[in-house]
Amino acid sequence: MSCVLMEQQAEARRARSHHRKSKTGCERCKSRKVKCDEAKPQCDACRRHGEECVYNIFKVPIVTSSGRTSPGSQPLASGVEGPGDAQTGSGSTVTEGDVIYNIVEEKAERMLQLRLLHIFYHVISSPFAVRQSPEVESTWQMDIPQIAFEHDNLLYAIFAVSATWLLRSQPNNVDLQIRRDRYVALALQEQRQAIDQLSESNADAVSFAAVQIQLNSFAMLNERIQPIAGGYEATVEWLKTGNGAGRIFSMAAEAAKTNSNRKFQVVLNAPPAFPSDGDDHLPYGIPPQSRDVLEGSLVTKEGLSPATRDVYEQTLRYLGILHHYVSEGKPGYFAARSIQGFAMLVPKEFTRLVEEGRPVALVVLAHFFALAAQVEDKPAWLGDAPRKAIHAISRTLHGDSDTILQEMEWPCKVASAK
């Protein structure tokens, strides 16, 4: 039976509910005294009329067909409490590309941010049953929040990854989804600005923010991989985020090379050590269950060049590290580091091959996710993403066929067992 048939079909979407009167509708509907369906980020009435949709704490800009926001979308609408309002607290305006985010720091926002910091301390920074060293845990729980209070790129990245974890228990909370997406956009914007001004003074903040952004990118796979044909494409963004994180770490290390007290070095040097470039630093070889990946009919069908085959072999050899940690029952943080290290350390050409949908690349990626799915002491950001990714890859490779590729038998078996 195909791996596709092992997964239940997604439930049909619920019919859209009828409009209902509400005192919490958007400002335009309330001023016109019409029913508002309260859809967010934009209600149906505003969407149909091409109007900006403003609720009491944030505004959605109008985006034209060219992708640019209309000029009239920038100021807060009349009747909406603006930045600095005495009843809501301070506020500010930031820009992400052409999108304007008006942030009003009212009580609900402050309470959410306090909750997100609490989640970061108790869940994100200490997710393993077997504890890491006191120095590493202190860096995560004490130093990183302290640095975040002075650097917005890290602060917004912490809010984003914590909000993503909170959404696991509140998947239908549209307001939280919007706020999380806003934190992601702000984190990326602030991170770009910090990289442009990279120096010894912000090198730790830039490095730690890169870690949080990468963790959040993986965590969001849980919601972004949908039960439709394909769906594996969401993994490409995570792979690219990891590629970028590796470059950022190198740049930050160069900027702070004279600083012997870098907090990031505590995390970077914690066990297990990341492998260096070259096969000599990949000591465990290709895992037993993956050794036939480059020997089957799929390789012949794809017609690998020597360079492409070398990319696949090097990536499979990296899987040997994760296989060793899982099979030997190493503490969860060993596997967690190798999972995130995968996106940073495998050849960048592999990411391009996955993005192109090359069959062998997808099979190799499925074997990686199968190993990740076997981690027992899971970090909070791992979730059910590995199983979902395997099913998505299987749908791409198999379609509606009942026949499963030999190279996919093991990943599908692992995904179904979970």
C-alpha cells in the first residue's frame, strides 16, 4: 500500500458561517452599521469593496494587484486609538517592504508578550528530559533574554518561535496567527538591519536571532505542510534559512573575533560538536537503511552527473551522524543539534535540487525526516513536522499510485508507525 494511502485524507473545510452582529467588528462595518463577519486579517465586506480593514488594535493595508500597498492604508483610521494613546500605551510604525504595520502597545499585546517570554523560558530554552550543561542552560534561559531586551531582532525572533509553539494548542486562533506572522516579519526586518551594522557589540544578538529564526522556520513546517498534492515545498524555506544561518555565524564570528566572552560561543561549542567541512569529519558513513538510495532505478531514471551524485553522497553521509545519535540513544539535544545542523552543513546544491523537485533529492530528504521522526526526547519545535514532510514527499513521488518506490519504503514505514 502506498505511503499516500497510509495517511488519512484532510477533513473538508467547514462551510463559511453566516454574518452576525457584533460589537467587535471592523471599524468600517461598525460605522456603516452593517453586519461584519469579523474575518481576519480582512473581513469579507472590506475585501469585496477593496477597502482597508481596521480592527481596534491593528490595521491591514490594502495590497494592489502590483503587490504595493495603497497610500491611504498608512495612517490609522479615524476612531482607532493611535500610537501613544493614553488608554492603550505607546506604539510605533514599522515597514516590511511595502507593508506598513501599526503596532499599538495595548494591554492584550503586553500580556501576550509576557506569556511568550514565559514559554521561551520554560519550553523553548529547556526542552529536553536529559538536561544540558548548566552553562548552556544559563545561556539560553538568562543570557539570551537579557540580550533580547537590548536588540529587537532577537526579541521579535523569540516572540515568533514562542507564538508558533502556542499555536499548536490554539490552531484556530486567527489573531495569534496574525501576531505571530507580524513578529516573524519584524524579526527578519530587524535582523537585516543588524547584519548591515554587524559589529562586536551586536554579534551575539545576530547569531542568537539566526538560531531562533531557523528554529521557527522548522516549527512552522507543522502548519505549512498541507495534506494536498505536493506540500513538501515548505521545507525549502527551512533549508534556505539554515544555509543563511551558517553564513551569518561565520560573519558574526569574524566581527567579534577579539571578544573572548561571546555568549554565542557557549552554545556553538556545546556538545556534540558540529562536523567540519569534508568527508573526514563525517565518520559514521551512510546509514544502513539509506545505502541503497543511490543504487536503485530512481538514480538511473534521474541520470545523475558525477557532481550531483557527490552532493547526494555527502548529504547521506551527514545522515550517518543523526542515525548514530538516534540508534545509540544519545540525549535529545544531540539529535536536535544535528537536525538543525543538517540545513546549515549539507551542500547548498542539495537545497537547489530539492527546490527543483529532483526525485533522488526528495528521497534523501525523506530519509532525513524519517530519522528525525525517531527522536524520542523531542525539542518543542520538532512537533509532527517529520511525519508530515514524509507524507508530502510521498504524495509528490507516488501521486495516486498504490505502488511505493523501493527507496521510500523505510521512510513511509516510519511515518506510518508514528
